Amino acid sequence: MARATIKSIAKKTGYSVGTVSNALRDAPSVKQETRDEIHKVATALGYRVNLDGLKLRTNKSYRIAVLVSVSEDAAEEWEGVEFTRILAGISKAVQGSRYQLSVFSTSDDDTELKTLRSIVQEGLADGVIFSGTRVNDPRIAYLQAEAFPFVTYGMSSSDLPHAYVDLDSETAAYEATARLIGLGHRRIALINPPDDLVYALQRRRGYADALSKGALGFDPTLIATGPTTAETGQTAFAALMQLPKPPSAIICANEAMTLGALSAAAKQGVRVGQDVVVISNDDLKLSRYFVPPPSTYYLPIGETSRLLGEFMLQALAGADPSKIQKKIRAQLIERQPDTPPPEPAI
């Protein structure tokens, strides 16, 4: 078979040689639909671009940076499992494009900002994806000031629009709390991430709004915060059960926290599902194997991670950041009746 060329692709698609050439180098002057069509035909014909030459002509790296927050504490290994799934979804989304992923590990705020500066100033990538958005996030402010394409896994407090994919955390927390109130619970606790994270504040707000609508007072002693780990869930559950009036239901921010809470319950002889109800938020569906398996508000990690990659490609093509934003609503998976206990747990 003859080697595929720009001319053969033009003949196959019916577009001009100039349009095909521009599409193959992802020029924004060519509509996204046209680019997609031409790339599809080019792939089918076995066309291979000289990427080194293209990099020189376009002054682009054709790499997408993905920041990974790596804790120095071995107890954080759960986050590594979750990130593997996210990275797989992003990789799938960029397959067929010219872009490859480069993973950059960071351990703290200073390292993250330093890494971002290197990526931008040294041309290590053309765009970046990261998660864990914070209030007044300096990473977002820096990238916006540099007009550098990026997508976040999480909304932010920035006044300027940017591309993001996120769980509708406020609605998830509101619905979980309102559901428990409707089932008769009056002492509902929340095990939440640290307050500097945007989604933690959103969860707190949804939780508080549901309590207010249910004519229940807000009790700050019923909120525990910490890293999204099993250790946090274990410690928080133990402390909540020692309150003079312990909760009859506990909402955990993720599966790791839920696992820790169930572990603490087993140690204390507290019967989950009878003495106290534990609700999880998750995206890996591992909680279906917990004992007992809790009801969960499920976020499809496959969809969120795929969208991160798709939005990154659109941002690199010059899309308006306000047009590439998505909040995904969690789906309730009921595994327990979640009714209130007849007597306080302790």
C-alpha cells in the first residue's frame, strides 16, 4: 500500500490540501468537526506525521501535563488507586490526537507552583490538568495570568472562567442530608476534607442548607475534617461516637473515609446499619464490598476523567473556557434502608 500523504487524504475527504494540512496540525482556523473528520481518515489511511518537524514548525511540545499530588505518608495509598483510574480516562480521551501525557508528581503547594512555572516557562507541555482546587488557588491565578491552557478536576473561586469537570458537591451533600432527615435522623454528622478545598466548602454549604430547610440547628461538633484517608474516617468516627449525643447518621466524603469509619465501628462494637448509619460518596464503587455495604452517592469516574481529556483538547484548540465546564450530579445507590436507630448508639 502506498504511503498516505496530505494529498491522498485530501482526495479521500474532498477537502483542499491546505485545509487538510491545517487540520492535521490542529490549526484553530479549521472547525473542530472538520479536524476530527480529517484526523479520522488520516488514521484509517495510516498517515504518520513527522512529529519532530511539526514541533519545530509550531513551537509546541504536543504534550499534556498532568499534576499528581503525591503524599510522603504511606497511609495515602488510596489516592494513588483513584488517580490511576483518572489517568486512564484522560489517556483514552486523547488517543488519536497528537498529544501525549506527561505526569508530574508534586508533594506540596510550593512544589506544585514551581512545577507549573517550569512547565510554562520551559515549554514542557502545551496544557495542564490538575485537581484539588483550593480557595483563591494560586495555580489557577498563575495559569490565567500566563494565558496557558488548563483544565481542573474541581471548580474554583476564580472570577475568571476556566475549564473544569466536577461533581456537583453541594447538591450531593444537600441530597444526602435531606434524605436522612426525611428518614427521621436528627443528628447527622459530616466527615469532610479540609476547608481550604473548594469542594469541601461546597459540601458543607449543601449540608447546612439541608439542615436549615429541615428546621434542624447546625452543630459544628458534628463536622470532622481531615485528609481524605481511611485514617481520617477512623479517627473522626471514634470521636463522633464519644459525643454526649452521638450522631445517628454519618456522611463520609469518599470511600477511603467510609472504610475507616467502618473499621472504627467494628473496633467499638457499634453496629453500622443498626446503631448508626454511614453514607458514602464514591467514584470507584469499591464500597459495594464493604461490610456492611453502605448507600452511596456515586460519581462515574470514567465519565469525569474522559471529559478532563476532551476538555483539555478543546482548550488547546482555543475553545472559550466558559463553554468547557461540566458539573456532574451524583447518583444515589441504595444498599441499606438507612433508617434511624431506635436508641442512641452510645
